[in-house]
Amino acid sequence: MTEIFTKTELNEKQLLRLEDTEFFKAVYFKYANALFQYSFQYTLDKAQAEDVVQEVFLDLWKNRKKIKIKTTLQAYLYSMVKYKNLNSLRRQQTLPHIPLDEINSPVQAETTDTEDAFRTEKLIQQKIDELPAQTRETFRLSRFDGLTYQEIATIQGISIKTVETQISRSLKKLRKELNYLLKST
């Protein structure tokens, strides 16, 4: 027998899974300003802080049916803002600043090194994509997003030991696959 709940009986996390755009708008208006202020502390740029908050709500809407929120919705949203900002800052630090006049000029570079790097990167990405879905997501959160095992466990609703096991198995499999493939090329 299926029970029907009214909105007052459901919490925010359960309501997110519904196709209720009015509820989603209410969530947006409830949290957007505070999230913007929080984001601004990282970016110190109004437009960038607004973009981060918009991305957070867009991701929330797109993934609302598969997100597993183990904390409150508010805490989850703040975490999303934090990690989007940290990833953005990380990218800014690793990307070199190139003046615009140099972008349009021809670059004389050895194509073999670039091609080898591109092939290797593509091969690594392919092997990561071959990992089981849960393991792949755990690996990406750890290695690409820089989250701690505790943070990953909280986001995915699994134990820290499970995170450790998945990362260990991922690395073991990737080492095995990539060592074999790199030696044969």
C-alpha cells in the first residue's frame, strides 16, 4: 500500500526529489542570498560568486533525484558552494596566465610531446571511466576535487572504510592497467 504524504510531512531533502518547481524556487529564495555571501568570501568577486551559486542550484536541480543528502539541505548547499569555489581557485592557480596577444600568435612547440601527453591523458581518463560507477565517483571526488575521505563518506552516505577500500582498489587497478599499457606503447 502506497502512502501519500503532504508537503508538510516531508522534509526538504525528500521534497527535492519531486518535480515541484515552486518548492525549488522557495528553496532558492531561502538560501541564495546567504550562499552568495558565503561564496563571495572565497571569490571576492560579485559576478563569480553569483555564478557559483547559480551553478550550485543548477546542479541541485539536475541531480535532485540521485543526490543522497546525509546532512541538512542547508549544510549540503554550503558544502557545494565551498567545493565549487575551492575547485575554481585550484584551477586558477594551475592555469598559467597568458596575455591575449600571445594567444593569437602561432606557437612553435614539439608536437610529439604534446601528442604523447594528450594520448596519455586520454588513456588515463578512459581507464578511470571503466571503473564501476560508485568507485569512479569516489575516486574523482578524492583525486580531482580534493575532498577528504570523511567528506566523501558524508556526501555519498558510505563509511570512511568503504571510501578507503574504493580508492585503494581504484589505484591498484589503474596502476596495473596503465603500467601494462604504457610499457606496450
